[in-house]
Amino acid sequence: MAKVHGAVVIDEERCKGCDLCVAACPTKVLLLKDKEVNNRGYHYAYMAQPEACIGCSSCAIVCPDACIEVYRVVEK
């Protein structure tokens, strides 16, 4: 049986660091960068634990700026 896991792609330059995606993630995959900011001056979200992503898309659903895309990756 194939194993399915998720992959999150975040447009870091559009992210305003609202933290909604971090709160919505059931597996605590996402965090905000503490020391780095994007060109707009915001701390942006990133995948801190990519191996834990289940591809549920909760982060993309709550993102007010639609800067998150979630993919499901199938491993055979």
C-alpha cells in the first residue's frame, strides 16, 4: 500500500505572519521564522517538521492571503 504525506509550499514574500496557519495545523508542522523577515518586514511561516505533514490543507484554508498551497505526495 502506498504511503501518502503532505507537502506545503508557502509564498514567503506574500506571507504576513498572521500565525493562523500555525494554529490550524493539527500536527504542528508550521512555525514562524523568529529572526528572518520577508521583503515586507514580516516574520513568515515555514515547514519546521515536513515529515509530520499529513496534507490536510487546514493551513491553506485559513490563510487570508492565499499564499499556501498543499500537495499530497504518494510514496510507493
